[in-house]
Amino acid sequence: MIEQDFIPQNLDTSKIATGSFTWQTPSNIALVKYWGKEDPQIPKNTSISFTLDACHTITTLSFIRNVTSTVVEKSHPNFDIYFEGKKKEDFKPKIASFFKRIEEYCPYLNYFEFKIESENSFPHSSGIASSASGMSALALCVMSLEKELVPTISDEYFYKKASFLARLGSGSACRSVKGEIVVWGEHKEIERSSNLYGVEFSSEVHSNFKNYQDTILLVDKGEKQVSSTLGHNLMNGHPFAENRFQQAEENISKIKAVLKSGDLKTFVSLVESEALTLHAMMMTSNPYFILMKPNTLKIINKIWEFRKATDSNVCFTLDAGANVHLLFPESEKGAVNNFVLKELAQFCQNNQYIYDQVGSGAKLIQ
């Protein structure tokens, strides 16, 4: 599909006057990372992610139709936003920018006024992709409104457009609509892959990756020092950027084969290399920055020691932050959970961590 396919035709906004929709959408953790993009939110390389389950955002979009029969000229729809029960004026510019970006594809928005209420099951802005789950939840609420206005749209179109819209709010958000494994970015070996939206990984997946576990070690629950948007922009002119983009495309091919074969040792090596490469690109940009904390490195070394001593298949990955995602097969859940409790929790802020696993994607809450 192309962008123009997502522009609705013959809308009748008089069909609905008021209502609300609530969606629960997951965060995701990339295995092959995307770092670097072009406008409008087009990735410089393909990425692939596990959809999470426990780490999610719940968003309610309430709306009422404008009393006037014509749309008043304005830069975006009128809205208020509440996060975890508190009105958040500082969130409004990002949401306003999102509404402006999707205006061409959702022209009906200017006929309504909105109240957005959102909450996370995990700390906001701490490197657990809160923008991914938040923007995908809002996009799905918008699509539920569109579905009311155009009941004939198919489920396939509904979810593709939701991912398309979510991408315009936050690139990785397009990977938080479906599950369990999602690919974003055109790749010659991934069927139906697109730069415009995420697609479910449809190739064969070995049983080793069924119910894969992700324990998130909360090293630092504070806000990130550097926004992801700034970090992505620093890839423009980065001396190693082109080699990195090529490496990521090759790693998509490799991980596709790994997911089919069930080769956990290769999975561990590839995923950890991807995480460290992401942070290497940050440390070698101009300006440069370090998002890992001392306890991040202590955890990584403990993981390596544990794996050497036990021949475990546990591994780590990182997003653009200090927190560590501990990935491992379900068959090792008991041993790894004991390892976390005895060895790793001490390096977490207030000894806090989150048990999670691969999930099935977004859910409409009636």
C-alpha cells in the first residue's frame, strides 16, 4: 500500500456525535535496532521486535462533535490530555504535532473535540519505549473512530492504517500494534514488509521462541538524558552510518534464519551485538552521549559470567536508555528468575524489575 491508500473518501461525520474508545497497547523491544530516519518517520534500516505483554499503555479517547456544521480553521483538533490522572500541558505539543501529521489521512478529526486519558504499567520516559505504546494506543483509538464513520473498512486495513498513523507519532510505535514478532522497514527477504507500517513476521518460528521471556531491569527510572528524536537525527552525517545501515539489513536476514532454526546461541550473539552497536553509534556521534549507567555495565558482566558458568541462553538487549532487557527462553524461567533475584536486583533502582514476555499485540477494551 502507498500513503494515498490511507486517505478516506466520502466521510459522513454526522453519523456520530459523542463517544469514547479505550485501547491497551504494548511496548516492544527491538532485536535488530533502527537508528536513523528520514521525514516523515521513514527508517534508514529495517528493524524487528518482540511485542511485549505486561509493559503496556491504556488510553481512552473521548470525543464530542463540534456544534458548528463546518470545520473551524485551526492547526489541530482541540484536546486535553491527562496522564495517570493529571492534566499534562507539557504533553500537548507532541500530540498536536501528531494530529497535524495525520490530518491528511484523518480529516474527520477537526470535526471533534477530544479528551485523552492515558496510563502506563511501567515508568514513563525511562527507555521502555513509552512513546511506542502511547502513540500506538492513540492511533488505534483514532482508527476506532474512523471505523464508526466508515464501518465497511476491513480489519486488515484497520490495523495497517493504525500502524501507519502510529509511525507518524513515533517510529517504533508502528511495531506495537500487532504481535508477537513485528518487522518495520522494506527488506527483500521479509514478505509484505514496508517503510510505512509494521508487519507481522510471517515466516516460520521455532518453538524455542514460544513465550519468550523478557525481564526488564530498571537501572534508572528517570527520564532519558537525550531524546530518541535527537539521537536519530545525529545519524545524519555520522561517519559510520552507512555501514551500520548495511549491517542491520544483513542482521535481519540472519535473525530470520535463526528464528526458523531455533539456534539460541546465534540469537544471543546477534541480539547482544545489536544492542552494543546501537550504543556505540550514540557514543560516536557528534555530539556524543552515553545512556548506559555503571549498573548497566555491572549487569551485563554478571550476565556474561552466569552464561559462561551455566551454559544458559540468557542474553541482554538495550533500548536508548540505561535499563536492561533480559531475554531468555521459557524453559529457563526458574533458573533465570533466581539469578535475577540473587545477583541482578541489587543493581536496579530500588531493586525494581518487571517480569514480562512476548505478547500478542493491542487489545480493544470495551
